[in-house]
Amino acid sequence: MEWKSYIVSDKEVLLGKPVIKDTRISIELILELLSTGWSEEMIYESYPTLQPVHMKAVFSYLKECMQHELFFPLPKSA
């Protein structure tokens, strides 16, 4: 999956946060919705411009971020 075809960052749009191309739907918003229990179907219903390929791009983007160590290390639990 070539996520760069679907995810862009422009300092003029949402202060440069990564968004789905040609939208103002941020990757952060999609992750927030998923983390609070929204299903992909619920997201597609609320944001009809999104397609399954966009969701695949989000996960591909995140995988690449993890591979490049663009994450917050977690402290060891007690």
C-alpha cells in the first residue's frame, strides 16, 4: 500500500497535521474515533468521502512511522 497517494500534510490545512488527501479529515481524528469504539462502518457513514482504501493507507502510514521509530516509548510497568 502506497499511503503517500492518500495522506498528505500541508501547513495551510489543520496546521500541517497529516490528513486524507483532498479532505480536512486528519489521521489523528480517525485514530481517535477508532480508539473510542467507532467501527470503520460508523466512520464511513459519518464521513462519506472516506473509502476502505483510505483506512488501509492510515494503517500503512502508522506502520511506517513505527518502523522509523516515530512513536513515544512506553515506560516499563511496575
